[in-house]
Amino acid sequence: MRKTLSAALLAAMAVATPALAEYPEKPIEVIVGYSAGGGTDVMARTVAKFLETALGDGAAVVVKNMPGAGGQIGFTEVANADPDGYTLGTFNLPAALALTNDRNADYDVTSYTYLANFVEDPNTVVVSAESEFETLDELLAAAKADPGAITVGLSSLGGNDHFSANMIAQASGAEFTLVPFKGASMARTALMGKHVAAGTMTLSQTASFQDERSAFRPDVPTAKELGYDAQMSSLRGIVAPAGLDPEVEAKLEAALSAVNAMEEFQAMMAEQGNPISFVSGDAFEAVAVQQDGVARAIWEETPWK
């Protein structure tokens, strides 16, 4: 009887292994929790194009936009999908995990298999070209001299713009009045119209919140260089549902690493203004856990809803 069971088991394994080796056997769908045309969508479509090449054998990768609730609809769709490698999703940090603090969410940091992060778009402190402030120190000195008098525009609460403003305030002892808008374009319009004194938004014209200067703006000093312990970025990567088969996970990680190594991909991302900071697998998961901790700590200290 044992011999019969062993033979059956071996036969089942022999059937299963080639099937797995043929992955993908059907189109792979990448869920984007935002509207078409935005930064996350553009990244997803660029990665998808080159991922088809990296996977080879006529692989098809299609992007599906599921906007709404600040990305929550898309993030939830991925978390609840079958972990078969045919549903992937874009993942935005810290935004995706910040959402789990201010509302009921059907996912958390453990709900995903972290495949690869491609973009790290550092936050910056910006002022209008006609502003009286010419340096970060001048802006912070004014905010400390008259607490709450300096208004800072944000694309929204509970995201990297909000968190970077909190961080620079905590690092410097300054006190701002935060003014959230419905998106970066509205915040930028308010800034240019002098309706707010300053803004925090990704990669622009002044101090950036990352450890090293961006290759896109090598003239812009980091907050750390200026003496302020603050680091915050908008990260964009690709995840799958938790529980993904290890062999499929390894194949996708290898393919996404191959995408990152392609000169044409690098050139296209640079042309789009997407600063690449590639990490994959365990390293990407560690970033997500760290970002989850940052969001949770800010929520507990200064809840935004």
C-alpha cells in the first residue's frame, strides 16, 4: 500500500511541476488603485510592458484601474485575490498602510507578498518663487517665532506630504498650520497663488527628505544635510496577495529585477521623471513594515481624522 501511495504522490508531483514551470499560462492583471494617467498608473504600464519581455514566451500583462477611496479599493482587491500569480497590484507607501489607521480596511501590512519597489519620489519643502523665504532655515525660523502663522499646503492628510510636514516640524521645533487639499495640483495652485506660505510635495525645488541627493536634482540639499532628521518619500512598487507560491514568487522577482536592469526601462522611467530606487523581496517587505510603523506612530500622536 505504501508503494502505491508513493507512486501516486510522485505521479501527482510530476504533473504539477511542469504546470508551474509554464507560468504564466494566461494574462497577468496588475491592479492600480488610482485613475489612468497618474504617476502610479504610468509606472504600472511601463513596468507591465517590460515585464512581458522579461517573462517571455508570449506573456501578457494588463493594467486594470480601480480608483476610489484614496487607493483603498485597489489595495483591497489585490489583498483578497487568489495568490496564484495572476493578480498583482501597485503598492504605494506610506499611503496604502496609512489608510489602515483612519478607517476600517480589509488588509494590513501582512496581506501582501512584496515583489519589487521601483520608485522613491522624495518629499520636498517648496515655496513660491516670489516668497520672502529663500532657505529652509528662514522658513523654519519664522514658524518658530510665530507658531501656527506659517501655512503649509498638502495634497491630503494621511500621506507622505502630511507626514513630511510633521517630521520637519518635529525635527526643528517649528509649528505649522497644515492646509490639506484634494490632490497635489490644488495644493500647487494654492502655493503659486500665495494662499499658503509653503508646501510639501514630491521632488521639486528645495530641501528633499531622503538620505542622498536625487540624481534628478543634485543641487537640492537633503533635510539631513541641513541638520534636520527627517526622511519621507512616496514609494511605488508591485505586490501580490500573501501566500503566493514560492516558485511563482521567485519567477516574478527575477523577472522584475530583469526589468529594472533593462537600459530602455531605465531611460523611459527617467524621461517620465520617476526616480528609481529598486528593492525586492524581503528588503521591500522591510520597507513596508518600517513605513507602517511611521504611519501608526503619527496617527497615535496626531490623528488626522
